[in-house]
Amino acid sequence: MHSIQISADSSNIGGAPNSGRIIASLESMRASSPTHLKAPTGLLTDDDDRLSWMRDHPSALNMFEEIVGMSKGKQIAMFLDYDGTLSPIVDDPEVAFMSEAMREAVRDVAQYFPTAIVSGRCKDKVFGFVQLAELYYAGSHGMDIQGPEASIGTKCTRGSKSVLFQPASEFLLMIDEVYKALVEKTKAIPGAKVENNRFCVSVHFRCVDEKRWVGLAEQVGSVLKGYPKLRVTQGRKVLEIRSSIKWDKGKALEFLLDSLGKLHICKPQGRRLNLKPNVRFDEFLLPLLLTGFADSEDVLPVYIGDDRTDEDAFKREDRGSIPKDTSASYSLREPLEVMEFLKRVFARVRCATAASSQHA
């Protein structure tokens, strides 16, 4: 099965805590929190390194025709992260609004392809930002999945939704307890913000003085000592507490692909545009992932994400024996380039559909 990926966080630090404990390392927190304002000089040490990286992970915009050519005969399902992909990274996560132009680009693509937002955010919160009822939403890193009500057939029923899957529902009370405890624990740390994403808790340290980062991580660790069934992962200037069950964005992607493949939900009208895969992941370079339905060679999902947690989705199709620093092989620099990519996809499939209608 083929796959393409595009992402925006190239830090690729060593593993995040995976047993409920925090790696309270300053370097670890720095590494997992690349700035979005300057080039990734910490990753690319000289011009040769940069040129080498760009050769291996060229711009998806520059290589668009090649991507289209590689994907002939495939059908697309679109999977998009939110923060840093559809919206800019901002200091206050409560105001990470996407532009109307980006919303239009996503809406246009969703007319032709099943489209899902896969985010670490609470599902309801990310839906409030995106405001497109015809999409699927996988919130809390895929632990809360919801899609539009749709009959088996040609298009989605807009406006109503149904819960598809909540694999960590038994942890809701525990997550809420941890959220309340962390709000109290972090009050003394200026700039720290604790966000309840229902099935996970996010502790943002983007606005915290770097001298306080380790102390903040230790505070989080002290709370989690009493919750061995929870674990911590690191994202872009955020510590995320979630259940220890084996479920992440990659698993959510598999579930959605399997559901789409079996139910034919949101089957678009007209012909589908096809892109084919083989992608990678880096700091501000948003890599893109094109995979296929659960076990189908006929469908090619596209995954675009910018955070370390999106690696879970990328690695779903990265099953080779050769280790890689990331799983994506094309890149986009920022949300504006993501929007341009989506616009090109829409324009291409619209033209293909029009041409097909003329020859019908």
C-alpha cells in the first residue's frame, strides 16, 4: 500500500514519555517545541544539509504534477490536522482561528473527497473552529470520532452528526480529575495554560519562561504519580496527558479508513482526483501523507499534519525495515501553502469532473 505525508514539525526528538512519567529534560522540551518564526537552523547545520533535506523532501507544490501522476487510478480521502496546518500557531490556543479562505478551501475539497479533521483538540472545540458539518472529526488525538450522518449512496447528509467511536470513554472521570489538579498546580507558573480536551489534557508552555519549563514538567509529573493508567507525550510547546491505551492518530486513521471503506460514507459525486504517496516530516515544513483505505489499494488518503503526534498517522503506512527520522517525503512551509495545495487539488478534480461530464 502506498502513502504520502506532509508535516510541519521537524524536530524528531527522541521518544516522548510513554509510561505516565515525564522526561523533565530542558533539551527534550526545547527539541519538541520548534519555533514557527525562523528557519530550522538547529536541524540543518549547513547549506549542504539543507539542500540534501530539500532534495529528499521537495515542496509538494513544486512536485504537484508528479504527485498527481503517481496517483493515477486511486481515490482520495483527506485527513487534516488543525493547529499549524489549517490555522497558524498562536500564543493563545483559544484564538487559533482559521481564515475564511482556508475554510473555503477545505469545504471545496470535501465536495469531492471524504474529509476528516484529526486533532489533539477536543472534538467540539475543533468543530467550533472549522464549522463544517459535512466533515468527520477525530478529536483528542483520535479518541473521540464523529462523522456526518449519511446514507449509503452519493453524498453526505449535512448538518447532523453521529458518534462513531470513543475508545477511551472509561478514562473521562480520571482525565477530568487530572485537569482540575493541574489547573491548581500550575497557577504559580506565569504563562502556563491547562486545556481540557475531554479525552486528554494539554498543558501549554508556549508563554512560559524557558527557565520554568522543567519545573512545570515536574509539577505535571507529580500529579500523574497517582494515575499510572495515564501517559504524557510532548508536542509543540505542549505536554499532553492521555490514557495509556494503544490508540493515537494513526489508529484513528485506520478506523476512519476502515469505516469509509465499509460504509461508503460521504461518497463524493463525480470522478476523484488521485495523488500517490511517499512522504516525510520536518519543523515548519508541513509534510503530507497519502495512504490508502484500511486494506484497499484503490483509495489513497492524504494526511497533512504539523505536530509530533501526526507522526503516529504517518507511521501507520511506514512499515519498512529501514529506520527513518520521519515518515513524510514532501513538504509545505506553512498553512498558506497547505491552502494553496488544497486549492490545486480542488481545481484539478473540478476540471476532471467537467471534462468527464462533457464526454458522457
